[in-house]
Amino acid sequence: MVTSWSQRVRDDGISRRMRDALIADLALADLSVDGDRLLTEPMESSRDWTHHLARQLGWPGHRPDEDEDDEYWHPPILSDYAQAALLWLVRLIDQQLREWPPPQTPDDCQPMAEAATVDLGPQELYAMFLEGPARWRSAKEAGGPVESLPARLQPILEKHLKSALSQLFTRWNEMGVNRLKARRDEAIKKAERPKVPEPPPAQPRQPLTAQEVADRRKERGGFFQPPPRT
């Protein structure tokens, strides 16, 4: 039996809205047929989910060694530990998106950031810092015994994550992820609408030269003279 794409999304474990959110920026940026495919092609594995989430959270992509001039964002090569941490975050976000709109302030995103990090193991915490955005590694750490390092890193990661989620959810709300196809159709119609040429800007009037003033006076018969009184 052939199932709909929405049903396959549910079977794979994420909602259609979550899937749309993961590719929303790409679908709205590419109004060609390739952009249409983003809305219909299934994501084949959980690696697709985590790659798109990492991309939108600002994770660095990798550049193939054989093509140093390639500017295309290639998905990061995630370790199993980073994959596990991001996949857990995907599940939490998916649950949140079932109610729209999502929270958008850092304070409102704090409970999710805590839930996403509080149960991570040491290797998963290290992987999130080592493989994630460089700014996450710029935080200062007070110090202490090595054995307590994971406990000290968790609140730092939580702080960065709540800020990143706030920015991400704000963008998703502005893009209208809850009605992505309609927003994309509107963008296509706007792009296809013929543009009305703008009128040329008005040229500033140049002051008359002394000769031009004299010529105009001559044409009018000299200076103004009132008519005779009757």
C-alpha cells in the first residue's frame, strides 16, 4: 500500500511541520523546481534531520579536500556522540512545534535547552563543543578537577543553546514554517509579477544665468508695468 508523505514522516518519527522547519530557509531561497523537491522528497535517515538542524544552528560544514574553492555548505561529519545529542534535540523541538508559535525569547527557550543538555554524557557534551559553532568554545571556564568537567560544561552549553534556539525559532516564525508551502507559493507569485518601472528622479532646477534673465525680460517687454487707472 502506498502511503502519503505526511504518513511516512510520522512513521519515521518526526512531524511534517518539523521536516518543513528543517528545510524552510532552503525552500524559500530556491524558488525553482529544485526548491519544489525539498518539499516532497523524503529525508532518508536521521542524519538528514541532524545535518539540517546543525546547519541552521550555525555548525561549520566541511570542505572536500579536492575542491578548496567550493563554497557550498557540506554537512559536518558528525561523530556518533554529536549525532546522538542533536537527534535528542530534534525530538524535543518536534514536540514543541506541535503547538504554534514556538517560544522565541531566550528565557522561554531555557527549559528546552536544559532538557536537551542535562542528561548528556561526557562524550556527548565534549562533542557538542568540539564540533559545534566556534563561539560555543569561547566561553571562560572557572576551573576545577577534571572529573567534574562535564558538570561544569553542561550549564555553559545550556546557555549557548537557549540563545541559539531563540534565534532559530524566531526565524521559523518569521518564515511561517506552519504554512511553508503557501508562503513559498506567495514568494513565487511575487517573483513572477512584472515589475513596474520606476519614474526617473526629478532633476533639480538650475538657477537662471544673468543673460537668461535679461532675455526673458526682453520677451515680456521689460519689467512689469501696472495698467493705467481708468
